[in-house]
Amino acid sequence: MNLYFSVRALLPTAACLSLLVLLAPEQASAQLLQGALDGNVTDSTQATIAGAMVSVTNQETNATRKTETNSSGGYSLPTLQPGSYAITVSAPGFQTYAQSGIAVTINNVTRVNVALRVGPVNETVTVEAQAAALQTDRAEVRAEVTGKTMQDIPVPIGRNYQMLFVTLPGVSPPENAHSFASNPVRALRFSVNGATRSNNNTRIDGTSSTNITI
């Protein structure tokens, strides 16, 4: 199991602390607290559209990223900050496609496939909402504990964030590890889906902080 969190979460004033727990073994390179938007752009006959302009905007910060579809009609926007995004897709001879409320989460690939309709480019087809899609780009099983959850859910003495792992599927109740129960910063040990605690791996901003000797 891999656990990721931001170094900002160690600061008492940080209100955006977020934990990502992967509930299956993963052979991965360094992970960052960012997400990605991928997808394919086609026309109404499912033919791919190369050179379509794809623009995504973080609806919380207004930060915008742009790219173009490749020869296969695919696009990829990696290293996006987690948040809610709006996407617009345009191509000559097609109506502009617009969709908002797309969730990008930590270390996750959100796929948004777009089908453009023939028409003037100054006409826009707006999609208000779509059902949440299954993640097909990665095989891992994952769960996220957001900053709001950490602030709102009561936990035992010291508000140790590790006590919140019991809210995730497959995680055993955390137990004391080399410390007394009233220590608010004590380390806890737990297992996931029957694996031993030695299989756990904690990463801070993508760098492992796990001591394999304990």
C-alpha cells in the first residue's frame, strides 16, 4: 500500500491537507500530488480529429492549460493541480465543445472523451454534467481522504491523521507503534487488505519516507 501526502500538510495552518491511499501493491516511479486529464477527440462517425485545440481551466484558481490533439486524436494534460476543471475543445468546421465540473484528483488520470459536431466554430455545445467514469488508465484501487474530512471527522486524542485510515475499505484499525497512546504525533501501524504493515510505503511530495528497518 502506498500513502501520499503533501509536506504542506505538516504545517498547523494548512487547511488543504489531503491523503491518497492506494489499496493495492504498485510498482511505480515517483508520485506527485497532481492529476492528469486525458482523452480522445472524434467526430460523430468516431473518426479521430487531429489538431483540435484542447483548453482546461481550474475553476478554483482560473489557471489554464492548453494542448492539441495528436495524429490519433488523443490529448494529454499531465501534472494538473487537484480541483474542479472546465474543458473546451474546438476544431475548424466543428462546434466548440464545453464541459465543466470535471474532477481531477491526486495521482489520478481523469479521462474525458469528446465527440465534436459539425457546425460553425462560434457555436458551442455545452455539457452540464456527466456520470462519473471508471478509471481505465490505471489498475490500482484507491481512496482519498480530503482536508475537509480530516477537519470534520472526530478522531481520538491528538487528532492523529492515521486514525482516519479505518474509514477506508480494507484498512485494519491502526495500532500503537513504539509509543504511548496519549502522544499526539505517535506513529501507528496498520495493514491493508491482509498485507503486512511492512508493505506500507509513505511518500512525501513523491519521495519515500519509509524506514524499511522497522
